[in-house]
Amino acid sequence: MGAIKALAVYIVMTFLRRIAMLVRNRKLGRCPQDRWACARGTIQASIVLLTLLSVVHPSRALAANADLETVLNGSRQRIEKLDYRATGRLTHIDGDGKRTSYKFVAKARWFPDGLRLLCEISGPGSEKTILLVHMTVSGHITIEAILPGEKAASVLPFEHWNDPLVGTDFSYEDMVENQFFWKNQELLAPEKYGARDCFVLKSTPGPQDRSYYDSATSWIDHNILYPVHVVKTLRGKGQQKEFIYFGLRQVSGVWSASQVEAKLEGKPGSSIMVIEGGSAKANLGAKDFDLRQSGAQDEKAK
């Protein structure tokens, strides 16, 4: 595609020079005796140029813009309609095949001021990790947490967003799909991922977007507009983290994945998030995302 654009630019510039030369020759009296020869040459060159421009900017470009709008709107609207409860397990598999599993409960809903996600993770003999993630419509993220050993919630500093969540390959930032709300979005050539025809969307954060990633490339199923594969590139390192979505299903009109696997390039093993139960239409309210109440209930349970 880049070579075609370069050739088109070269041809356009050649015709522009030709038109300029014909006009200059006419002004200097260098045209043939037929005074309409220069005019005909200029008109012919102009017609060819207009024809070329219509080829350089075909309907394909308009279709690509429409596809980008479809993918972005579909991905953002999917997130903006979230209202779920979920239970499951988070399992880390090391290079030797040893498994360490944690239970989690999560709930999320999009409110007028953005998405709220509350997640509690606990393992055998370990204290709970409780997270409250808030993402605005512009993709701005705030993360509050009650970490093991802490009794009160506090804002998680940005420098800890990329820390492993309970020792897995998922980070705190990975808990929401903020890449679809970043400023810079580019639709690449469509590709197949497995048997699925996919849009390929490359998302890049702008200066106002806080993220530990330089980019995120998402393979999004053409029919259901749900990601089946995402590759994120860590900022300044070039190291990639791969997310693979399994068991896509539609419940109450809402598409979701039953499993998500995360793999960090150059690191043995992987981590898997498995959804075992829940509700796609939970009718949650603001009170369901009171982090202080969750911490207090945890202390009472002790």
C-alpha cells in the first residue's frame, strides 16, 4: 500500500509539472502557431490528473474509515453497556507446569461518569487483594486498592500499574480494556485469526493517556466485534504481552469470553483467567462499588 501511494504521488507531481510548463510556455510565446494547442494540452493534462485523483482516493478509503468507525463504536459500546457479576479463578502456570490458583469475584458497570470495576482476589492461606478501577469515557484510569497487609484503601500509584497481579502475568492495568479509548486508532489490513475473519485495530496512547503500553493491537471478530487476540507492547522495552480469548459466548445478548490467557514474551509459563459463573445483567448500583464497605466486610469476616 505504501508503494502504491508513493507511485501515485510521483505521477501527480509529474502532471502538475507538465501543466506548469504548458502554462509557462504559453505566457512566453513558445506555444505552436495553433493558439489552442497549449490550452488543449493543459485541459488534457488536467483531465488525466482529475482521473488519477479519483483513482488515488477510491471508495476503498471511505470504506476503511467506515470500518474503523464500526470497530471503535462497537468496541466502546460493548464496554459502555457492561453490567455484570462474575466468579472464577485466576491461575498462574510456571515454566515447570506448577499451578497456583486464586479465586476471584468481580462486578462491573458503566455509569454516566465511566466504568467501575470491583474485584476481590484470594488464594489459599493468603489475604484478599481488593481493587476498584474507574475508567472515564476518555480512557483515564484511577486504581484504588486494599492490598494484603493493608486495612484501608489507597490510590495505586501509576508506577505500580504494571506490577503482576497476585504474581500472575496480568497486571493491574490489564483489568480494563482502556486501549479502545486511547486517542490514536488505526485500522490495519484485515487478517484471519484461526478460523475467524478479523478487523485488526492498532491503538496507540496519546500524551494524555496514562499507560505502561506503547501500543495494543487487537484482532476483533468481524461478525460479533469482540476481540479474540490482543498483543500489547510494553513502553520503552519492546517486550510484548499476548492475550488470547477462548470460549466466546453470548449471554442475554452480551458477548464475553469464558477464558483469557496472558503470556509475557521471554517469560516461561502463562496465566489464565477463567469465568465460572455470574450474571450479564446484574442491575448494579453505585453502592455496589463502595471499596470501604468491601474492606469492612472483609475485616468483619476475620
